[in-house]
Amino acid sequence: MKKKNTTSDIVSQNKSGNRVILDTKKMVFLRKETIFRLPIKNVIAYVLISLTIFSYVFGMVNAPGNKGYIFAASSKETERAELEAQLKDLENQIAQYEGTVNQYKQQGNSLSLEIKTLNNKIAKINLQIKAITLNLSKLNGDIEDTKKDINTTENDITQKKNSLAGVLQGLYETEQKSAVEQLLSNPKLSDFFLEINNLLATQESVRKTLEKIIELKDKLVDQKESLANEVDSISQLKQYQEAQQKLAKQVEQEKNSLLKETKGQESKYQAILNEKKLSAAQIRSRIFELLGGGELSFGDAYKIAKIAQDATGVRAALILAVLDGESALGRNVGKCKYDVNPYYPAKASNKTTMHPKRDIPIFLDILKELNMDPNSVSVSCPIPRDGAFGGAMGPAQFIPSTWKLYEDQVAQLTGHNPPSPWNNTDAFVATALYLKGAGASAGSSLYEEKVAAARYYAGGNWKTYLNSYGARVVSKAEEFQDDIDVLNGQFAKN
């Protein structure tokens, strides 16, 4: 999610590990600092124990096999560029329809304008469906690329392990000789010292190889999380595509029903419109469900969102739409413990709900500052597929590492020090700050708000969700804006 995304959402760059090659002709040690060296037996024991721990903690699963067609790099880049161009063209067309619908809305309520609005909505929805189809094609390509990256990383790990095994064998053989035997086996004293020098270099090689294995293991965790998120994105986009197809039919039926009921008469349309309008009292008392769990009356939710709007310039309707529980595309929120993945090991390789290095330490620091027991707090659940983490907190659904980035700004605006992800005011302000940083502000166009919402949900992968999550949030924001206008007396019907 956004936070999931975000968060966020963070993926290591590909790096190829180079094998360590020892050149005995260039081994000259001139450093002045004292270098601590472990005895050979301790080195071997340490390495063997470390490898055992790595195998247990990072137990590798078989990498998904590459399926489908394999294209040359240049061909794939061309295909990707074509998809991007098509998506950009569709986004421009969708933005035009959104602008037209907004213009009709500002012109007032009449039967002819309503019919034009509905026609434009139908056209816009059909374009969104096309955009989702293109995004699905792009995601399928991304999944194949990620699978290849996983295979490459696993092969690198295997090579490093084999290299390490060879070095350990050499250490073991050397350790079997006493210092006297080694001295006698070298006719020249210089050869003896050269062999000792090589041994020390080999110990350094072991250390570097272990560090590289750890680095590759971390990289593998990130790649598998990326793959799980991409697979989940496919599932969510397909669900949204089906929903949009149903919506297009519903809007068409609404238009036909409206024409049938009014028979083209303006007076009948106005009567129907008045019947559908909600009163301010009805709007205030309606239940507003927060994304991360909990409920507020809409009136109370708007008051808090208005505080966030005044502090950041992001309109309250957009803040409410992002926090609305119905806009999360079905992501499970607020039901898991941070350190226990309920899907492990049947459906996931990660033991913890939160990312163990990126988020858990920060999460524990946040709760320590708030004097809260970590075991009493629920966070968003991980995606029940291998490798994906959860751990988003409170109504704003920030993962800990993202919350930390905004903590000081939230404290400054709300006066709460430290601020809490589970405090509604702090969460609303944090949401507004993120949206502002993503491009939404006072006077932003609907397209800019849609981009900001998509960034909130998917971070750097926002384009995939521009015409799904982003579009849904903006549509919901427009509904909320109508309600807010009633509450502010702009279309009063008390």
C-alpha cells in the first residue's frame, strides 16, 4: 500500500559480486595501524557457525522459473517505451474528460448537463479500463525481469558460497601443518613469510566474502518483496478492472433511467435531484470509517481534515478520500503483530510482519517514545505471498521508516511531541504532508491530486495505480467535496 506505501514504498540496486583473486606478487603490507587477526581454528569455526546461521535465518526457496518469451534487451526497452507512450496518451485523454466533467459541475444542475456529465464519465471509465490493461501488460514484464534478478542473485550467492568453501579448505589444510613443518617445507625464509602473508590475506578474503554473502541475502529479500508486491498488484488491478467494467454499465443504466423518468423534462429532473440531496444533519451523522481501523462521524472527520488542510493547503476532501476505509483496494489493515507473520511458513518466507531491518528497530523506538507496549499494538498484515512485508500503522497507514521521515513536521504542526501514528489529528496531518510532497496543494488539478494519491499508495510504482487507486480516490474526494459544500452552506438544505 501507500505507505505500503508505501509503502512505500525501497529496492536494492543490482550489483554483481567479484571473486577475490589473490596476487602474491602484490601482497605488501605497509599499513601502520595494528591489525587484529583471529587464530586459524577460530576463523574456521566462526565461518562454519556463520554459514549455519545464514542457512537457518535466510533459508532460500527455489527461485521462480522464467516463463513465457524472452526478448532481447533492446526489444524489451522498445516495448516498454511504447507502453509508456500509450499510457501517457490515455492519461491525457482521461484528464480532458475529468476537466470537462468538472466544468459541467460548476455550471450548475440541469438535465442536459447531467446527461453530458454521465456520457463523459462513461467515456472516462472506458479509457481507465484500457489504461489498466496496459498496466497489466507492463507489470507482467516487470515480474519476468524481477524473476531473472532473483535467479541472478541466487546464482551469485551460490558462487560466493563455493568460493568460500574453497578458501576454507585451504585454511584447513594449512592449519594441519605446524609452524616448524611450514618453515621446513619452504627452502627460503622469504617463501615462509610469503606463505604467512598469504594466509593473513586469505583470512581477509573470508571476511569480505562473508560480507558479500550477507549483502546478497539482503538484496534477495528486497527482490522477493518486490516480486510479491508485483504479483499482488496484478491481482488488485484485475479486481479493479472488473469493478470499472461494472461501473461503466451502471452509469449507462443510470443515464437511461434518468431519461426514462424525466422524459426530457427539466422540472422532473429538478424534483428527482432534490429528493436525492442529503441534508447537512444526515451528512454530519454518517459514519466515516478510517483506513487503519476505527470510526468517526463524518462531521468530526471533516473537522480534523480541515485542521490538516489549513496546515498544509491540501484540500480536506482529498485527505478524507485517502483515509477512507473503502479506498484501500481490499488490503488487510490493523490485524497483525509486528514480529509474527501469520502466513509463515505456508505462504511466505519472511517470519515477521514488518521488515526486520528497515522497520522493526524504528517501530520499537516509536513505541518506546510513546510509552506503548509493542505487543499491544496491531499493524497491517503482510501480503499472503512469499516475501512481502506489512507493518503499516494507524489511520494514515505509514510504515515506521516512512513515519519517521514526517515525525518532526507532524509534531511542529500539531504540537504533539512525540506525535502518534494512532492519534487521528497526527495521522490526518501526516497524510496531508505526504500528499503535499507528492504534488497536491491548494489549487491542484484533479490530475495532480490523482498522481499524489497514487504516489501515496505505491511510491515509485505510482504510474501503475494512477487510473485505479488514484482515480478512485479522486472520485471519492469529489463525492466528499459535495458533502463538505453542504456542510459549509454553499448548497444549504437544512
